[in-house]
Amino acid sequence: AGAAAEARFISSAKGKGLFATKNIRKGETVFVERPVVSSQFLWNALYNYRACDHCLRALETAEENAQRLLGKSSLVLPHPEQCSIRKDLHQQCPRCQVTYCSAECRQAALEQYHQVLCLGPSRDDPAHPLNKLQEAWRPDHSYGSCLCLPPAFHSPASPDLLSSLSESHRNMHYPPETSSIMLMARMVATIKQAKDKEWWVKAFSQFCSKTANEEEEIVHKLLGDKFKGQLELLRLLFTEALYDEYLSRWFTPEGFRSLFALVGTNGQGIGTSSLSQWVHACDALDLPMLQREELDAFIDQLYKDIEKESGEFLNCEGSGLYVLQSCCNHSCIPNAETSFPENNFLLHLTALEDIEAGEEICISYLDCCQRERSRHSRNKILRENYLFTCSCPKCLAQADDADVTSDEEEEGEGETDDAELEDEMTDV
Ligand SMILES: [Zn+2]
Ligand SMILES: [Zn+2]
Ligand SMILES: [Zn+2]
């Protein structure tokens, strides 16, 4: 069977969109897509969410995963045979010791970008240009900039502190990282290593680009008020670590800003979890009724306990660039959704409704709580984060609604935008 969807140009205002090429039934997988490049978020790796350095597959067993999120090393999970993690297949780079889920991932990384990015014995050397780049990215992007957090939280050595923060506090301040400097580093390294450099430049140029003004807005949004100085610092460190004659354009102030904006607008959040895979496998077990009830009750309680300890930070998280998915426009009443059911970077686009051949396929950039809010509130989030105003059927139907939000809605806005965005992007 051919692909069930294709990208088409709609208009210069709307850009591209994704359209069904045949009738798709509700619940069907429209396509499965591999990213051209992806990377785990730095804060996520720093706080011991262990993932394959290439495909982001979670590396802990479901039981280890649950133990860490609960802060309880004595926890025992029933049905251990339903855990999909195969530690016997894990491999490390012999030079820098980063871990992969398999020999295939180690090889794929090495062939695409890891020769350029392997730190070798300099892995912990703070003077190495790549370490300096990551360090410059981190302070303002994970824990360092927030003065109201306890000082110990600024040290990655104490992930337990996460759980001592109230949920609302965590939502506000942790973690704002929604894209990664290492995604950009992998793009450069990919082209540096490639035999056919032009092919890769073309592949990356398919992602939507913005006007200079829009790029400025996106960078401001991602880096905060001191963005101009911050962007210039990152550019200098990026250049020191990765400069390449062939890509000299990407290292100029304008080129770097464009690259930054490209990753900021097209980066799709990826979330993986051994525990959630184990739960799905358990759900599919054919059990006698009593055992079924017992197992369901155990899992419900487990998630309640984990939420108390770790809040919403359950997954290995990162972001990636997907050629087809990035063409998928937003609707407040989407007919498709993305997920990562294979516990790695393979994105599944699944139909939420029957979709007819020729119909546009839309996902929602808002999470389900945000989608319930007024047209005004939804569009405020969409404009701030994605620079567009929605004209989906729901927004058109509500066009005559008063242009005000309730006090309650107004209060939450602004403070939680990053957390909401993060949340939306990483639903597993
Ligand atoms: Zn892998
Ligand atoms: Zn290495
Ligand atoms: Zn809408």
C-alpha cells in the first residue's frame, strides 16, 4: 500500500498542508515516520532519564523506571516479561561511552553525525567547545536562571529536589527547554560527515522558514528578554565547536538565527517510556476477570503515587525534525494525533476520525485542556508560540464570541505557556 497522505502547497499565507490520498478509518495509522535528526533534551539527560543517544528509546527496564520515578528502589512490578527493554542489546560508543539501545543505533549514529560529535576522552572536559556550547545553553534553559528555586536545585546532582517542589512551581519554571541546541549540532555534523552534502541541505530546507521579523519573535520567545546577547554567545560557541566552510552561511548572525528559528518552529517533541510500554502490554493481556481487576488497580495506584513524586515528568524527552509531520497544520478540532508507541523516535500519526481522500489532515498544537478554552485564549497561545491565528471550523464558529477571557483564564496565561507547550509536544 502506498502512503495514505502527502504534503501539498496550500497558499503562500498558509504554506504547506498534509492531505489524505485515500479514505482513512478512525483509529488507523496514517503513517509512521522517522526523523531526519533528533536529540534528547539536555535537562532530561542530566536528570537521569536514560535514553538511547540515537533513537531515544528508554534504556531503563519498566521496573527501574517506576522505581526511579517513585524514589522507591524496593518496588516490584508484576508481569516482568511484559517489559520490552533488552539490556543485552545495549551498546556504548567505545570512545565516549554514550549508550545506544542496539548495534544498529550505534552504527546509524556513527554514520550520520557521531564521528563529528564524539567527545572521546574529553567527555567531562569543561573546556571542550561542545561542552562549552551545552553549558551556555543549559543555565537559562533548565534550572540555573530561576532565583526562586532552592539553590540545591541548580545542581543536577539532586534530582530528588524535583519532587519537593509544588506542582504549580514546577509547571512555571521547569523545564522550559522545548528545543535543543544539540539538534542544531547534529544537523551541522550530519552535513559535515555526508558524502552528498547537497542532498542533506535540501532535506533541511524543506522545513518551513520564516521572515526575519518572525524569526526574531521566535528567538525572543525561546531565549527570553536577553535573547540578542544570548543568541550571539551561542553563535560564537557554535562556530568554535562546529564551523564548516561548506555551511558558512549557517554561522553568520542571520543564518544562525534562521537555523535557530527552524528548529524552534519545526521541532516536534518526542517522549518515550519503558513504563508506559509495559502498561500497554499489560492492557493487552488476556487475563481472568479477577486478575485483570487486580492488575488495573495496581497500575492506577502506581500512576497516582508516581504523580505525587515526579509530577508530569514521566518520559525521556527530546525533539526531532520530521519532514511529513512538520507539514501537518493545526486545528482546534483535529482529525489526527501523533504518538510514540514504539518507545523510540518513530512517530505514528493516527486518525481520530474517519478522513476522506483529499481531506486535510490536522493535528492540534494545543493539549486537551488548552483546546477547551475560549477562542481568544487558544489563539493567544497559538500566536505566541507558533505565530499564527487559527481559522479552523471551531474558531470560525466562535468568531462572534466576546473577545474576552474569564479572570481565571487570564491568570494562568503567560506563566505556564512553556510548560503547556512542553506538555503538548511530548504526549506519549
Ligand atoms: Zn536506539
Ligand atoms: Zn562517541
Ligand atoms: Zn481553531
